[in-house]
Amino acid sequence: MPKKRPYVSEAREQGAQATRARILEAAKLLFSHHGVDKVTVAQIAERAEVATPTVYAVLKSKEGILRALMEEAMFGDRFALARQRLENVTDSVEMIARTAAIARSVYDGDSRDLGLLRGVSSFSPSLRKLEQEFETMRFEMQEARVQRLFQQKRAKKDLTPDEARHILWMYTSRDVYRMFVREAGWSSERYENWLRETLLTALVAP
């Protein structure tokens, strides 16, 4: 059997990515106007100009669509860049300090791309379920930084590792970002600088 030509496979991949992007863009628009719970997969398919079975084939379910939107908004290029800057860092204090940039990248993207959606769908069970999953993921991703802080004996003397993890998790929450940036009118840069200094003060031995 002859092998598939590379350019044919590449064209198919590009077509699949374009279809996925149209579905997500249509879903984001509909979710932002009507709320997650009031929008059907059929409506998303119609808006994206694809067949309903195509939506299921690409993203499995409405929850799968919402998950993909959240992942793209929160963990896009800016998040990848912030994480990349953390990869080769071995000093635990510097790791804690750079956590502020990671938090900013996540919430800037989330606010920019999903702000309207969250406002309309704030009581959606589907959205709340996924938010809890992402919170659990965030808590787990921060564990290595706290462990390194204690291994290098740089943590405050009166803290346990579990307390330090919860302090880090609390200060880097979306609610803190929202209160300062969305409600108090802080710039993202001011939030990042405040968060970096706050984390260092709360967690690192003087």
C-alpha cells in the first residue's frame, strides 16, 4: 500500500485545527451571550457551520468545549513563556518569586478571553466543576516549589510545608487577582509586583 503523501496529512491536520478553532470561537460567542447552560451543541455547530456530529468528534461534549476554551485562555502562549522561565531555576526563593508572573499570565488570559463568559455563566454547574478541577491542578503544580523551599531550608521557621502550600495557593487565586485588577483597578504589572513581594514576605525566611 502506498504511503500517504506528507502534504496531504499536513493539509488534513490544518483543516482539523481550523474546524476546531471555528467550533471554539462559536462556542465562546454563544456562551458569552447566553450562558453555558442555555447553549446546545447543535447551536454551536450551526454557528460554526459544521455538522453536529463533527463537534462531538472533535471535542466530545459541551463540557469538552468549555474545557478547551479554559485551557486555551489560561494556559496559552504567555503562560508557556512564564513556565519556561521557571524551568531552569533551581533556587527555591527565585521559584517562589517567579510564581507571580505565572499567576499573572494565567489570569490575564482568562480575564481577556473568558471575562464575558464567566459573568453570564457564574452559576453554571459545568463551569464550577471545571473551575474546581483547575484549582486542584494549580494546587498540585505548586507543590514542587514549596518542597524545594523547605529542602533548601529557606522557608519561614514557623511554617509547615502544608501551611506554606495553602498560603501560596491562596495568594495566587483568581479571587485575589479579581479584587485588585478588576475591582480596584490595578494594572497587571502592579498586581504581579505586589504578589511577588507578598509571597516572599509570607513564605521566605528573612
